[in-house]
Amino acid sequence: MFNLLKIVKNTGDVTVKYPFAPLELMPAFRGKPEYDPKQCIACAACTMACPANALTMETDVKAGVRTWQLFVGRCIFCGRCEEVCPTHALTLSQMFELAVTNKVDLYERATFSLCNCRICNRPFAPRKEVEYVMALMVQAGIDANVVNTRRSLLETCPECRRRQNILDKNNIILNPQSIWRTDDDAE
Ligand code: SF4
Ligand code: SF4
């Protein structure tokens, strides 16, 4: 009996006082994904990586908008969204008390306007994503004026760009073998 009491005394408290006192969490604890719509460029990387389909994205071509949505009820707190987000718009917080009285409170949404193709006028990509690509080019060292001159190209949908490339005579190689000719061949 004396030994048992000694063990209990040496062990100390093995339970926590939560919910009567705040729960101490590990720094790497993965709680509710925190979303910053200002940082988000609606690239859809997180929605493709989310294994639980908690993140979804819908494009309304008629209205020219794309809606990003998080349904916390499906989230398994795996952290994949945080890993793939290129702009740190998603980070897993330490929030774990997520009970709500109304299911709609488990949803978070953000709407983004789409950029219309300069040629066919179809919306094809989020406006913020196009601006992000241009900012990246400047960050990579390309002159801002040069990047601006490429704006029309960046604001053209992939289909129209492909068609333009095919129709541009400079892109047509009449003698494909000529591109493989080296100086040695010419001698
Ligand atoms: S933490 Fe995992 S399950 Fe939750 S939203 Fe992110 S990717 Fe989806
Ligand atoms: S990956 Fe990041 S930037 Fe892209 S849609 Fe998701 S939250 Fe937005």
C-alpha cells in the first residue's frame, strides 16, 4: 500500500483540467483550417489535394465567377491544403472546438471574378490568378514593362492561344529536319 501511494505521488497528475481550464496543445497540433480570402488566388490546388472533399470549387461561367468553399464537417485535418497552397491562404489553426448549432455555420465561402479571354470573350481563369502570375514574373526578374506587354497573351484562354500559335506562320516548320541540323551537318 505504501509503495502504491509512493508511485501515485511520484506520477503526479495524469489527467487535464479541460474543459475547466484551457487545454495545452502541441505546437504541431492540426485544427480547423484558417482561410484568408485576401491571400487566395482561386487556383484550386487545395480542392484537388483535399482527400475528404471538404474543399470544393464551382465555376459559374454565366456569372463569370468561381466560388471556393470549405465544409469543416468533412475536414479530417490532414493539412494537405496547407502544404499545396502557393500563397499561404490556408493554415491549420489550433482551433478544435468546432461544434455548431446550425450546419450552415460549418461552411466558409469566397467568390472570385473570372478573367475573360481577350479573343473569344469566354471566362477562363480567376482574375487574381492572372495577376499573381504576372507578379511572379516580375519577382523572377523580368522587367515590369515587358511583363505588361505580355498581358494580352496572359489574358488569352489556352484554346485561343493554341489556335493563335498554329496560325502564326513563324511557328510553322516547313522542313522539320532543318531544326536538327547542326554545324557539323552543314560542313
Ligand atoms: S485539412 Fe485536409 S481534409 Fe481538411 S480541408 Fe485541408 S486538405 Fe481537406
Ligand atoms: S490553394 Fe490556396 S490560393 Fe489556391 S484556391 Fe486553395 S486557398 Fe486559394
